[in-house]
Amino acid sequence: KQYVVNQLKYAHLNAFISRTDPSSLTGRPPSPDPKDAESGLHSVYDKPIAIKDNICTKDFKTTAASGILKDFTSPYDATVVKLLQDAGAVMVGKTNMDEFGMGSHSTHSHAGPVKMQRYEGDEASAGGSSGGSALAVASSQCWAALGTDTGGSVRLPAAYTGVVGFKPSYGLLSRWGVIAYANSLDTVGIFARNARIVETVFDKLNVYDPQDPTSLSPSTRSRLGSNEGRSESLRIGIPLEYNIATLHPAVRSAWIRALQALSEKGHTLHPVRLPSTQHALSAYYILAPAEASSNLAKYDGVRFGSRAEGVDGTPESVLFATTRGQGFGSEVQRRILLGAFSLSAQAIGNYFIQAQKIRRLVQQDFNNVFATDNPLGDEKTSPKQAEEGVDVLICPTVPTLAPPLSEVKSQDPIQAYMNDVFTVPASLAGLPAISVPIHTTHKECAAVHGENDIRESAGIQIIGQYGDDKLVLHTADALQ
Ligand code: GLN
């Protein structure tokens, strides 16, 4: 009932692009899955769940917050949506986002910007690109929400809005029916108030899907999670490269408090180095737009997408250019141009190929610090590394707290891209990563205004070896 009340109360946050009539959310008899009830776990039965608007649903339009898809309704549900519906979850609506997942503040949307309001007069960034999903959870308009994370789009908004946001290992959750941004990086992610709810939803979705060619096969799945039993006393890595000069003092202090809390629980702390991290952001902003420029080529008003008006009788090239010029927002157009350039014959060697090499170095950096092997790689860790390596890494999710929307509006694109500096390394390496909110104290932040649903907090990120999703979730639970 509270969710229904909040959906009306928080309509001004613009977290949803389309939503179910709240009256249809009431009156469903609670009848949890007997298996879940037996194991004492939460069940998703009857739970209101919001879905990011780039995940296909039969019952709602799927616009990806783009003008070019403003009239699109998918003839089928994405696998992740179907799995939740089959388990009895209630889809409450489609959440607002940055167009096609491109952005860090959920302001590049055909439906207008998402606006986080924590107290009277506040208008702050909810993060992006899954800002609507994060804010829907933060304002209790749903119990959990799905987002997508290509370079941080689940973790960054979770950090800004004070909820938990989880990006699983690449290939675990099906992408069938998820509108592609950059296929080699795209993952479906989960938001909720705490890590246990995230785990409940993750358990429902973590299955092989033959319809997604990148879905991890059952035989590889059976080899994952060798680190799971180690949660008694973990070796926690502190990546020194993440302690940058521009880290907000409240974020640094939240990081220190998180490490102290884990150390008091008997885990041990170990400084580590990830030297290629400093190049990860530039590599990401070559690779992601390159894949995007190829993925978005199909929206031309003939094969896909709403055609611009008045161009029916014109030559094809004019029809395409007008449709794409009108249908795509400015940030998406910028990414298409960047991507087409870095894939062009004169630039591919200096940009795309170099970025792929950096991606490999970033992956190797992670493999060099973890105690266990990457189950997808050929290299075995040495006995010394197995002893001295770490189980998880803990670092900030984003260097700052949620900025005011007025500040975001005057930022240039590069400043917005800088927000992703701590989230893209795990994306390039396909690793599981979660953002957990650590609430800021009155002394650290002037802007704390009484008891609100949405509290100001800093996001702390936990990164694990490929396939150690459960270990990452359980470490997040220990932090809350
Ligand atoms: N902000 C990043 C970008 O714009 C990440 C987006 C995402 O993860 N979908 O590319």
C-alpha cells in the first residue's frame, strides 16, 4: 500500500516514463513460492518491481527514453521480465533514463530529466543512466528495480540516491529483449534498499538463456564462485589508484568508515595496485561509442524507429538523415559520431585497437590482485598469489556526492564522462560489482535536512573476481 501512496506522492521526481494504474497493484493475495517460504528467503511474489525503459515489455511501451522509439511497444517480454513475472512479481512501470543508456545524470531523456529531491527546494542528479530505477527504489515507489549497467549505469545512480545497485558478472543475466548499447559491456543490474533483496531478485534471474548468445553456458556456470566459502575472514584489497586528489572528503571518509567496519568484523585490509585503471576511462569512451554507433545504425525510420514527418517522398538518404537527426538527442548523436570516427580506416589503429589493448591490461590488473583464477581465462594463479591475493576490492563508486541539477546543466560532456572513472574498470573486465550506500554525517555535509525517504550518502563499491557474485553480495550485506 505504501508503494502505491508513494507513486502518487513522488510523481514530480519523473522517475517513470510509463506506469501501471496503481489500483491494479492492490488486492493480490500474498502466496509466496512454497520453495522460498521453506528456505526462509524473501520471495519476489507480489512484490512491485520497476523496469528500466530499455528493457522490452509487452504491457508497456519501450522507448529507451528516445524520440526515435517514442511509439514502440515490443511484441514480447525480455527474458528477465518474464522470469520475474513467472515468479509472481508485479511490474509497476518503466523507469526514466538517459537515452539508450548514454549519460550519467538521467537528464538526456525524451521524457525530461529525472529530478532527485531529498528536501524542500532540492533538485539534484539521481545519477545515470538508470536514474529512474534508482530513484524509484529510493523513494519507495517499488520494492526493487531493474536497470542496465554498461559502464556504471546501475552503480552510479545507486551511489547518488542512497540505495544498493548491483552489476553481476557479464553474461550471467540474459540480455535477450534488452536494447543494446555496447554489447560487449552491457549487463542487466538490480536495485533495492538492501543487498538481501538484491540477492533474491538476482537468484530468480541468474539462469542460462539459450536466446542470448552471450549467456554463460551451464557448464561454465558450474565452475563459478570458488571463492564463496571464504566469507568468514576476507582479504580485502584497497586499490591505491582510487585515492585521487579530487575525491570528495565525505566520500573518502565513508570509504575509511567502510574499511574500519569490515576490519572490526575480522576481515583483513591490504593495499593493492591497479596501474592501468588510469587509462580505463579513455578506453571505455572509445569502445562503448564504437559499439553504439554500430548498434544504432538500424534506427533509420525504415527498419526500426519512428519516421520523421513529411519525408516519405524524399530520397532515402534524406529520409534517414532527417529521421535520425530529429529522433536522436544530442548526446546520442555525439556518441554515434565518436564511434563512427574511431572505427574509420584512418582512426581505428590509433583509437579502437589501442583501447582494446588497454581493456586487456585492465583485465590483467584485476587478475594480478585476486587470490583466485579468472574462470574464463587460461592463466592459473601461483600458490604465492593464492595466499597473498585478495578476495574483494573496496573503493568508492564515484568521486563525488550527487551534484545539483543546475551544476549538471552547465557541465561539458567530458566532465560528465569523468563521473564514470571508478565504475568502468569492472565493466571492461566483466567483473561483478555493487554499490552500497554509506550515509554521510551532519558534520561532513551541510546538506542534510531532517528525516526523508531519500538520504544523502556516499556510494562504496565492492568488486569481486569473475563469477564471485555471491561473495560480492554477502560482503555488501556485511557492510549494511
Ligand atoms: N555513463 C556511461 C555512459 O554514458 C555509462 C552508461 C551505462 O552504463 N549505460 O556511457
